[in-house]
Amino acid sequence: KQKGTLRGLHYVDPSLEEAKLVRCTRGEAYVVGADIRENSPSHGRWVGMQLTADNHRLLYIPPGCAQGYQTLVDQTEMLYQMSAVFVPGSTRGIRYDDPHFQIRWPLAVSCISAADLSWPLYRAGLDRTATLITAVDVEKAGANR
């Protein structure tokens, strides 16, 4: 509900092979996908793009990649479409401010859950898988790092 709210970086147990399609249905958000797949050519890189209710852009997050977002205005609403049914206990995560990725979030964090603050740093024994990160309008968003 609050501008500056940050969620993520989330992914699921790699054995579940979940892809996500992320869209902003109200307001504005900066959405990030981070490649944590050891054998991927884009391993250790991230892509970020602004999604708004008006621009209708989507970000595809392949299996094995982590995803997060920060709201840019109050009352932002996000919609996720997942390729697999949610399995309780399967959620994994990485700290949003992990120094390995050096993600440049656009705003100071105004609200973040205790769960999101408790995720480990990237090199702290994550499960991994392999394929390639892509995004709708990647050229406009710019690949980082």
C-alpha cells in the first residue's frame, strides 16, 4: 500500500521449475529478475524495468531466477502468473540488498517484511538450476552488471 515497499528477492525450490510472469495492474513498480543459475551465461546478472498499469509491460522470470519489486507510488497492485501450483514451504530468497548483485533500487525502502529481511546473502548455499533470463522490452530496460 505504501510507496517504497520492497518485496523479494524470491524464488522457489529448483526442483519445482517455476516460471513467473509479472505485471503491474495498478500504480507503478520497479521489478527485478536476478539470475542465480550457476550454468547460465547471464549468471550473477540482473535486469530491472518499470512496470505500470498504463504501460502494460510484463516481465518474464524463468525457472531458477529470483524476483523482487519496489512500489513507486502508493496503492500499487501486482499480478503474478506462475507456471506451477504453489507448494507450501518451497519459497526461497536472497536479501534484496545483497552485495553480489548490487541492485540499484529507485527509492529508499519504506516497508519490508521481516521474512524478506531474513533471507540469506547469495553465496550462503543456494539451490540452483540452468537456462537463460529474458524479459519483454529488455533492450529498453537495460541489462545490468
